[in-house]
Amino acid sequence: MTRKRLLTWLGGVLLVAFLLAWGIGELTYPSTNPPQRYDGQILSSVSDPVLRQACFDCHSNETHHPWYRHLPLAALLIGSDISEGRENLNFSDWGQMDAERHRKLLTKALRELREGDMPPLQYRLLHPKARLDTQQIAQIAQDAETVYRVQPGQVDDHDHDSHD
């Protein structure tokens, strides 16, 4: 087999493998969002755009689906992260929660923001706009205190999961 023919054959095999992987990724990752949205204010006109930019892909029904979601391993990881994120805090359900639930969720979220656990490293690497600086975190904390009485450093025992 000539080198040119070998490269052509190898290129064809790689193309078919890529297309198969793309299709498998489509099957393992839902590319649609649930219809429910929350269009009201969460914290303030200053903090809400930051939350939307850094948190909503995993913590709402308004996920922006990246092109690489079609790849099987990426589809599994992204789908898992979104499911877990929505389970822990879904801003699309914000209007259906009472103020005490808001306070508890924001307390936990602020703790994770301050500890650098949110947004997760793998997300920040691929989405630089999701990286929050100390000023943005301080603004979110101030607004959470003003709106929901979340105190700096406050931690509720109920907010800890058994695996934290």
C-alpha cells in the first residue's frame, strides 16, 4: 500500500470514528433545557448578571450547550455536572422557593465561592468568563446579606451534605 493510500485510508477511519463518537455523545447528553425559567431578580441588578454568567450553565434550565458536548466522554461529564448542579441549586426554581430556602442555598453557595470550589476548576478552565474575582464575590455576599440576611461566614449545619 502506498503512503498516500495509507494516509487516505487512515483519514477515512478517523473521520468515521469521529462521526460515531459525535453521535454517541448526542445520545448521552440532552441538548435541550427544561422549559421552566425564572426571570425575576435573585439578588440585585449588579449581582444577577454575574450569577447568570458564572452559574447558570449548571445551576439553571438555561444551559448553553458547548460544541464538545457531542463527544462521548465530555457528554457524560457535562451531563453529570449539570444534573448535580441543578439538583443542588436550580435558579430556574427560585420563584417557587421561600426566603429561608433562598438564604440556605446562598449561604452554601457563598461558602463554596469563597473556598474556590465554585465554579469547578474544569468549568473555569473552559469558560474564563465564569471566573469570579474577589470583588464580584464580595458584591454577591453583600447583596445576599441585604436581601436574604445571609451573614458573612455563616454556615448552617443543615447545609452540609454527608459527603462534604
